[in-house]
Amino acid sequence: MRKQIISLFHAYLNENTQDWVEIDENFLLYQHLDMFYYYLCKKNNIKPPLMEKFEVRKKVIESRNRQYIKVARDLNAIFEEQSIQVAFLKGIQTSEKYYEEPWIRYYSDLDILVAREMIPGVEKLFYQLGYVFGHLKDNGEIHHATREEILYQKLFTHEIYNLVKKENDNVFINVDINFLFSWKGLSDSEIEFNDIKNDIIYDSKIKINTLDKVMNFIHLCCHLYNEARYFALNRSFLGGDPREIQLSRVFEIALILKDLKQEEFNSVVYSSRKLNCDNKVFASIGVTKQLLELNLSILDNYTEELKMKDEFNSYIDKDQKVKYWPISIEDRVFDLKLKVKTCDKIFIN
């Protein structure tokens, strides 16, 4: 499977490779790479057995992304009117800027970063706009969060509880309000909104406020690192199969790496060191290089920093202890059967 996935990534970069053609659909869905695959099939006039299913899914994603873009622009205008500085994060920015088609990178919510002290005012604003704390259930109804759930989320995570609203045409909009740029682990320091507020820009293409290119890359690396090591501290993780190294996130980091100029990458290093998160950035780049076999000249001056450590094959358990996976990073990512079997043994409800 690893050879096929590496082929998929390099085929997207217009390199002559065909090993990606017969990738298992379940693996693609699990790793959120199904639209990568569909895009390449269309581009190369390949018709896999599930082409019609991919066509339907693409239309759904395209429609949802358009809806989220519209809502984000409306929210951005409201924030501007009320002098609330924010930055839209992750999917809504990267899907529009780093992919051949926005629907290749799909997302199911809007991530917005605000200052912690602005949270009460932001919550009030979203109430006025018709949002509630909760999430969409499988039956199409909204689960309204309990007071305990709301308080837990605010006290022990990097964000407030999910905000949800039903729009026209039975579309539900989810919004995550983040008050930390990067959250705290065992020895990591928290990175607050005010630490990066000068790196927020207005993106004239997407027409929203977001992070600049350098800080966006740092944020994505921190997010991948935090998910990989701190997933067991998440209350929603109940001993099931954690998707803590999701290949779609690895692909995204790789795509932006390919787009960075040397001067920009040097700025990534400088800024991440200033924020004391360079360990997360280099670890995330290192695992990306390892999984996709990347060879980039902009990394040549940082070979020592990029030497793989044990960080990505360890995690913090619910008792705040460092534990190590009994299988390799490659097996966790590319061998789903072994991954699930391992999780069943080491994570008990």
C-alpha cells in the first residue's frame, strides 16, 4: 500500500507513475484521499469500478465547500464590523490555495482562531446568528451539548464546543472556535492568539482573514503533531481506532513544502523557533518525508533537525504518561488491519 500511496502523491505532481491506480476504496476513504484519487482518474481518463460513486461524492463536497465559503465570507464581514480580529484556519484556506480543484480537499467545519478574551463576545454573536452548542446526529437532528460538555471543552481543550446551525436546503454549518494556535502537551508551551496576531492577513483570493503562508504551514505541522501524540487526551476518543496520522494531512504538508521557496522555509524555521514549536514542525516534516519519500532542496541545511526521533511513534496516554506504539509508523499508516488489531489490544474502553 505504501508504494501505491507514494505513487498517488507523485502522480498528482505530474510525475510519470501508475502504481496508484488500484488503491483500495476503504483505505482512500479512511485516509480522506478519495478525491485525490478521483481527480487523478479524471485527469488520466481512467474509469475505476466506483467512478459513479466518486462523481456523486464530488458533487456533494463541491456544494458543501461552496456553502462554507459563503458563510465564512459573511462571518468575516461581521467580525470586521465588530472589530473582532480572527483567522480562518486549515481546510477553507488550503483547499482554495494548494489544490488543483478545491473539492479535492474537503472539510466539515469552519475553524476560526480568536483571542481567548474575545470568547464571551464571540459566543454571544453566534447565538444571535442562530448557532447552538452541539453536533449533528446520524438521524439528522442536532444533539444539544450539556453544560458539562461545554465546560469540559473550554477548560481542557484548545477550543470551545462545536457550534452548529441549520441553513437552507437542509445544510448544517459547523464552526469550531479555537482560542489556542497550538495546545499544550507534556512539556509543550501553549501558543496563544496574541502570539501570532501580527501574522494574520486578508486573503484577497478567498476574501477572508487567515494566516500568512509561513504561519499557516507552522499551524498545520503543529496540528498534525498534536493529533499524533495527544489523541488519547481527547474525551471523544473512547478506545476506538485513532486516526492520529491521517494521510490527507501529510499530503497537505507535503504540497505546501513543495510550494515553499528557500527564504520562506527559513522563515518557517525562524518563526517556529521563536514560538518554541520548532520540535513539532521538524517532527511533522520528518514524518512527511519518511512516509512519502520526499527529497526537497529547501531542507538540505536542516538535516540534523530532521533526523527522525521517537516522537511520532509515541503518544501521551490518559494518565499523562509517554507510551510507545509496538508497531512502526509505516504500519500504523499503511496497514489498517494491523493498526486496528493493535488498537484493540492497547486501547481499552
